[in-house]
Amino acid sequence: MISDVESVRYTIGILHPGAMGISVAESLIAAGNEVMWCSDGRSPESKERARTVADLVDTGWLNGLVNRSKLIISVVPPAAALDVAFEVSSLGYRGLYLDANAISPETARLVAREVESSGAQYIDGGIIGPPATKEGSTRLYISGDGANTVSDRLNGGLLETIALEGEATAASSLKMAYAGWTKGSAALLAGIITLAESNGVFEHLAKEWDLSQPMLNARSDTLGPSVAKAWRFAGEMEEIAKTFAEAGLPNGFH
């Protein structure tokens, strides 16, 4: 396990950069780090996206990334978080492993157990905001042993990294609480609109909202793009439900 984190420049592997992960990579490069990804098995869209980032190194294979990385950051769909952790640990990784995925504290502990089995140090993380393309838009919250030192090495680009005190999985808990509102309220509003449309009363509902809840009409106008990609949020909603259940709260809505 790496305990000496005094080096100014980190060698960081990003698994597996989509739109969010690419923005994380760009921010880390801007902060002065060497950043890598591995193209093996990735889609043509992912490869093209990575080619647009100057100084992002392609190691080709996962084992090359694992062997060279002091820190690995996982930015994948929630359902893939544990599988990616297994792939990394099976290659004997002993560095720092930051899971920045939208997962419940329960799932985060499973990821931690997996990567720690090979000698790595787990750092919990959660990203709030859109892909980091402008200053002040996006934050990476991290928690657990080493979080304060790691945050110093990750700041300097457009993504702000904030270390949290408290439980080792505090970052995942914060992400789930935040997403419980943003994703949950969007899903509820989309369901209400669908209900009103299917019963032929949406026009009347919209007029009533204009009178009593004008912010709902404004928000419903923004749901179009989100509804089109709503399938991406199914895994995150399941993780939110797990978080509610673990806290002894009703979890049926999410």
C-alpha cells in the first residue's frame, strides 16, 4: 500500500472516461498531474473523446495503467463500480483507489473491501455537478484516510476537490442525499406529466401550475433531454434506494 503521498506530481489512471470522466482527466492534467486511460474494449466514441484531450496518455491495456498509476480514479456507471474494482484488484494494484461513482455507502464498502484485498488504499468519492467545463460548476467530494492529502494534489483545474470529515463513506452518503433530490424529483415530475398527458389533463395542469406553482412549468420544460437519457439513471436510483434502506427509511420511491 502506498503511504508516502508527498510527491507533487501524481500519475493518475482514469477508468473509464465518458463525458464526466474526460472532464475529470482534463482538470487533473491542468493541475499538473500525468493522467492516463486505457482504450482496450472502449467504444469508438470514447476513443474519439479521449483524442481531443491533449496530454491524456493511452496505456492501451488495463494492466499497463495499473502498473503505472499511483492513484486510480473510477468514474463509471454505478452498476459497473464493483466489477471495475475487481478487475483492478485482480491485477495486484497496491496504490490509491478513488471511487468517484454514484454508489451507496453499502456498495462503497464492498468496493473498498475488494481493492483493499490486493493492498490498495480506498478513498471514497462523489461528483456533484455537470462535466467540469467551467470554474465553480462541479465538485468532487472525497472522504476516508488520505482524503485531505489527495485533495491537495487534485485541485488546480476546473474540478474542485473537497475533503470531508467523518465516516469513510461520507462522500458517497453526500452524493446519494443530493441525488435523492435531483434525480428523485425529476423522476417524480416526469411521472406526473406522463400521468396528466395519459389522462388528457396536462393542459389544465400546466395552467394551474402557472397560477400556483410556476416553477414547475419552467422545470418541466427542461426535462426533455433528461427523459431521453433517463435509462442511465436507473442504476443510480437503485443505489439511492439502498442508501435509504440502510438508514431505515422508506425506499420505495427511488
